[in-house]
Amino acid sequence: MLKCYKTNLRRKVTEEIAQIEPDCWIDLVTPNEKEIDSVVAATEIDRDLIMKMLDDDELPRVETSGNATLVVIDVPAYGGKNRNITYPLGIIVTTNSYFITIAPKTTPILNSFRNNKVRNFRTAKKTRFLIQILNVAAAQYIKVLDEVYSDIENKEATLKRSTENEDLIDLLQTEKTLVYFTSSLKENDMVLERLSKGVVLPLYEGDLDLLEDAMIENRQAIDMARIYRDILSSITNTYATVISNNLNNVMKFLAGITIVLSVPTMISSFLGMNVNFGVGVATDPYGPAIILGISIVASVLIAIWLNKRDLL
């Protein structure tokens, strides 16, 4: 999908336009060959810069080629089928007044710009536009991390009632999410650090302050992801210990019951042997009752003894 936007200075809003023109924003979402060809022809950029962004595993970085600078960052997705996903967003700033974004799917980060929800947004101010995207991306990570933490609390409440395998696997999936987010945020931080030096792209008045805000937001998101990951690891380890302890208690109980129940079997087997022990039980009419009484008394005494030692 190819769409073009340009800020109408008279109306002070960004509007969709019919064709590519200078100072416009070219928005590419999973573009086809025809759309890529039209963008390359109009902007004279290296085609490889766009083709690289069709790879979902592209890493955050800054790259310069010909008349264009490519900035790649990772943006978050969470919930439903997008769980545990970060995907790359490519931003190309050209020296001949074009601004291009390439994404594998429609992202809420760019929706804010499409819908004129970002203050002081102008398509002609390309460096500022880039920094604003980085700022919104960092804020989006914080928003998504809040959702992740809420999800962790819900899962913890569920585990207090039941420790099913599915619940623990669900926690593992959430932990994987935090691993992906932490890695992506650290890589984004390196991109922000490089841009802050003003070597890759020139920084104009107010740009550095905005970039510092983006760096602060990004580092806050890194700290949040690290803290939530530690909390989740602690919860997982605790419940793993609880499950192990419960299993030990069950095995201990079963072992104690086995010992208690084996006593009557041993007594009846011993006294039931075809051997004269001189106890007269075999000829006594109350023999079965005596054997039963001895078995019960022995079992009760052993059960009391095991219980006092917390073995039953």
C-alpha cells in the first residue's frame, strides 16, 4: 500500500495527496513491486533501502546510501495474534525533500501522524518528523508494557486459584514478550544515541530537546521491561517451588498411608502362616477379631508416630 501525505500550511493539517511531490511523506505498508518502482523513480533513492525493510528480522540501525539516510527502529505489538512481536519500521530521509516510512503492517505509531494527533507535526520538517516518530514509538512501548504488567497481575491472580500447565505456559509467553521488548528497546537506544551526535542528520533548534525526551522515554521503557521481567521471573520461580512442594507433600502423604496400610497386611500374613506359634489364635474362636484388633491398634500407633514427625 502506498499513500502520500503533506501538511497544508494554510489549514495547518496534514492531508492525503494524490501523488508524490517534494516535502511530502510517502507511507509504504507492505508495498508491491509497482509501488516500490514508483517511489524509487520519484525520489531517486537506492532501491535496496526499501527492499531491506521487507525483511521482518531487520535490526535497528542507521545507514546512509546515496542521497538517503535509512533509520530502522523496532516498534511493539501486543495482544491477540500480535503477542510477543516487535517488528521493524524503516524511516528514510532524502536530501531532495522526501520523507519515506516502510512498515510490514499498519502501526498505531504512524496512525497518530495520519490522523493529525501529534503536535507541531509538519511533513516538511523531516528531522523533527523522524524524532517525533522515535518519541511516539518510545511512548507506545510504555503503553504496551503497562498492558503487559496488567496481564501479569491477572495471571498471578489465576495462579493463586489454580496452577494448571496452561497458566504457567502463558507466563512463559509473557516472559518471552519482555525479552523481545528489552532487546528491541536497547537497540533503539543505540539508534537514538547515534542521532543525538548530529552527524547522521542535522539537528535544528528544538530538535535536540525533543530527541532527549525520546531518549528519556526509551530508557524508562527499558527499565520498566527489566523490572517486569524480574517480577515475572520471581513469580514463575515461586510457583515452580510451590508446585514442587505440593508434589513432595502428596508423595510424603502417600508414603505414610502405604506404611500404615502395610501393617495389617504384615500382621495378618504373619499370623496366617501354616505354622504353630503357640499363640492359640488359630484355634481361638475370637482369633479373627484379635488379629483385626492388633492390626488396628498397630496402624493407629504408627499413624500417630508418623503424624508427630510431620510425615503424614
